[in-house]
Amino acid sequence: MTGVMISMRRAGVLALMAGLVASPAFADTGDTAWILTSTALVLFMTLPGLALFYGGLVQSKNLLSVLMQCFAIACLMSLLWLAVGYSIAFGPGGSGIFGGFAKSFAAGITAAPLDGQTIPEALFMMFQMTFAIITPALILGAFAERVNFAAVLIFSGLWMLVCYAPVAHWVWGGGWLAQRGLTDFAGGVVVHTTAGISALVFALMLGKRQNFPKDMHPPHNPAFVMLGASMLWVGWFGFNAGSALGANGDAARAMLVTHMSAATASLVWMCIEWVSFKRPTLVGIATGMVAGLATITPAAGSVGPVGAIVIGILAAVVCYGAVVLIRNRMHIDDSLDVFAVHGVGGVLGTLAIPFLASVGPMAPGLGEASIMGQFGVQLLGVVAVAAYSALVTIVLLAGIKLFVPLRVSAEAEEAGLDASSHGESAYHY
């Protein structure tokens, strides 16, 4: 099975378009059990994985604000996905741009599988819901320690419906990029490019923290960072291997290459820090791991273990360079390096697929597609989605700030968002 076929299989659209595979009358119990597990693992990535990872990176006075934002977004995205998000992404809209509203509030969704799938559609909806939860949650790292909580909720809800859900339709719901053969196994374009670009735009429009970049505090709790990163690592097996939508060889390969890329990127990032600063850090090795996971995500169905090691090396080197460029050279206050790690990693992995799909054992290759032909499709997808994500973010933020401020006051920022926005404190000395 080619990388293109794998990408389209994820949404069950290849069989639907070709009319070659009929839906079974009943779901396969083994596949259903694995996707039930994967769904829990992906939610585990946000709560508590991403919450602890981001929470450990901020100052102690802002820890609870990050946890609150992650928790509230998980709840809000769940309701919006049920209401219209799933229908926009995976509804039967024929335009290639928008899925429509036919499946709003789970209308017509039963325990029967979609064409080409072996799991209940209700489970497919829930699995995809966890992606819709974590994607806007990733953006939180760009505006940490200075954002207005009301603006976070309004932006996240609108962004998921106007940006994430349509792009999911383009790539996974049989939309125009799927029809052109874009390969994105688990979200290099749909998740990491959309979130990374939007995070960068949000950081630029919001402005820098008061003391950035001269008087910045180190992460207040590296232990939280490591614990959160470890949960992300485990949860990512559901993210990537679950995207095979079955307990099969595709899932096994995706899990293997996911792990190899994360392990490789962790060690390479650690070595870069070791050489540059004479000391390897816990935060550094954990960040490298996340870069490796983000970069392998679109390619998890297209490369073998050798290709995954190459991707892990590239992820560490390129994403580390992006952090230095954006934070230290350009002085852009993307607080927790969302664009440099997730955005750059997602784009890198997406564009690397044509060149690594036949490298080493277990790599399925490109089938009939040529390397440069597939690269052109991948590049088109990245550029189109990046431009759309940037435009949506600009428009949403410009509109939101007419009604509520995007950031808190200078006094509230100095006091910390835990106290000023939520009236709570994580630590009592």
C-alpha cells in the first residue's frame, strides 16, 4: 500500500471514491479495541501530557493558567466537534472544500462502519475528536503567560471550526488535497502546520512578554516537562499508530517508526546542547523528543525504521536551528517554541516523505508516483494550508480584539495569570 493510499485510507475516502470496498455489516472487534485504546491515548496527550509539558516550561505563577487553558479547550472542542466540527471535516459535502452540516450533532451516525473502515463510525468520530482537541491546545504555547483567558476560548473555538475542520476535510475527508494525492498519515499538515503557523501569527499579533528577551526566567519545573513529554511520547502511539484505523501491519510499522524518530531526535538534540553549552539538559532532551514526534507524524505510514532515523536527525537539527533563529535572532516571542518545534517539524516531515518512502526495510515506497511529482503535491499542501491558517488567524484575532482584549494588563502579567485570571495559586510557600 502506498503512502498516498495510507493517507486516504485514514479517512475511509479512497474506498468510498473508488466504490471498490463495501462496509462490513459489523465492526471488527480487534480493530475497534485498538482504536478505542488509541482514542484514550490521544486524549491522554492533551490531558495531562501537553498540560504538564507546557506547565513545567512557564513560570510558577502561570502554571495553573496553562493547565486551565488545556482543560477548558478539551471540553469546548468536544462540544463543538459534536455540534458541527465533525460534519465540516468528514461530512458528505461534494465541493472538496467543506463537508457541510449533514452530520451535525451526530445525525445519522451509528455503530456501523463507514465504507472502507472496520470500526464504528461513532468511534471514528470520537477518535477524530481527540485530534480536534489537541491541535488548538498546541497553540497555547505561543501566547503563554500574557493572554486573556476569554480570548483563548473564543479564538480556539472559532479556529477549530473555521481552520482545523476545513483543512481536515481537504486532507482526510476526501477534499481537494486528498484528490491530488497528498500524503499526511497523522497530521503533519492538518495538525502541526495549522497549529504552528497560527501560533506564530498569534505571537506576532499579541506582542512580546514584558521582559522578553533580556530577563527571561528558566522553566520553573523541568520535572513536569519530562513527565509531560513522557506522556506525549506514549500517547503519540495512539496518535500515529491509531491513524491506521485498525490493528494491522500499518499500525505496527507506524508505532515502530514513531518510536525510532523520537529516540533519535532526543539524543541528537541533547548532543547539540552538550556541544554548544557544555551541559545536556532535561528540558532539551524532552524538547528534542517532541520535535522527533512532530516530524515523523505525517510520514509514519510512508517510511521504514531507517527513514525514521533520518527524520529524527533532521528534526533535531532543523527544529533546534529554528528555535535559535526565531527566539534569539528574530526575537519573536513564541513562548514555548510552538512554531519552531511543531510547525517546522510538521512541514519538514511532510516534505521529506517523497525522498524517504523507499529508504530501508519496511518502507512502502511511492507506488506509481514519482519523487518530484509527489514532492510537488506535498509542497502545494503545505503552502496552501500555511497560507490559509495564517489568514484565518489574522482575521479571527482582528475581530476578537474588537470585543475582548487579547492580552492581560501589564499589572496582571506581572502578578501572574494564576492569581490575576483565576484567583488561584499552584504553590503556597
